[in-house]
Amino acid sequence: MENEERINVLRKLVRSHLTQPQNMKRINDLLKDTTINESKIADQFIGEIKQDIKSMKKESLLKVVDKPSSGSRHLQVKINHGCAFLDLYSSDTAFLEVSIFFLNKQVRSQTIPFLNEPKFGDIFYFCLDEHEKLVNLEKLSDKLLITAVKIDGSARTLLGCCSIDWRKALLTPRGVSLNEELSSPKCDGGISVGVLNVTLSILPEVKSIPTVKSLDSIRQSEKRKKYRLRLCVDTTA
């Protein structure tokens, strides 16, 4: 990360904290004291921030959401980083959060400063055991729904979303890395608001790996069923 980018991130974090009403009043009261040495405050403040950052780094290295229980099969979803996030959504007080919905479960990433190339590193686990008992995993057609939300003060704005066929992870035992485009829900044309890099893995690995051909065949069968169902609904309406 370049120095200018570091400064921008720091500026966003500090400004977001300082602009909270209770903090702003306290700061104004303190600044009325003319005996305060501003240079000393700055030096002390930077030193404290560095210590906080070191602590945050240690915590982030240990951060794993929903640590999987041993003996169970899980889909591991890692949100790595983003790119090409539109600058028009950015501001000095804006933050970014990603949510994932899969198998009736919703999880959220850490909240980070809104940058053109945001870095996450969050890991989530979704248990597949119950579904594996009922059907072959390659027939589990539920998709990962991913949304990106902009947070600015108390306002939360849905920026974009995408859906991923999780079964792509079945084709690659060691996991698959995907670049998924987030489309704005406000536009019919699906304008891209950014790209999210996600890694999907099955833990532990499945013994029987489906072929691309067999998975495509299952998907085509699912599309035909949906089409027939839509026809039935239209004829009875």
C-alpha cells in the first residue's frame, strides 16, 4: 500500500470516529484549552494509532468466522479483495461491508474503508452435512448470494450484488478462485459497481469429483424444470 493510500485510509477512519456527535463535542471542549501543545498531541496520537494497528493486525490474523466443527463437511468461502469499485460512491467517511447468504444463513464481513481496491481477508464456513445426506452435493442448486453495502454514518446503501453457483468448488479439490462482478440493483442493464475476488473450497475434500459435463447436464435439467414450472404458472394465472 502506497503512503498516499495509507493516509487516505487513516483519514477516513479518524474522520468517521471524530464526526460522531459525542466525540465532536468532547474534542471542541478540549481544544478550547490553549495550553495544549498540538505537535505533542499529533506525535502521541500517531504513536497510539500505530500501537492500535499492531493489535488489530494480530486480531485479524486470528479472525475466522464460524470455525467449522471437526468431522463435518463445509463450504469455505474466503472474501479476498475487490477491484474497480466506483469512485463516485467513495467519500472520506464511507465504509464497505460484504454480506453472504447461503443455505438459510447470513454472514457479514468486517467493515473496512471504502477504497477502489478494498482488502478483506474474511473466512466463512457453511455446513453441508444435512444436505449431503439428502441429495448428492452436485444436485444442491442453492446459490451463494453476495451483496456489497456502503456505510456512511447511520446510512446503509446497497451498492451491488451477485450470485455464484457454489458447485464450481466441487470441480477443483484445492479450491477455486473467482472474480465476480457486482451489479447495481437500481439499473436494468446491470451496471458494474466493482469486482470481488472470492475463493471457494470444500473441506474436507469430496472423494467423488463430478466432471464439468455431468455438472452442466444437471444445470440444464434444473433450467428445464424451472421453465416447465413457469409455463404451468402462466397457464393457470
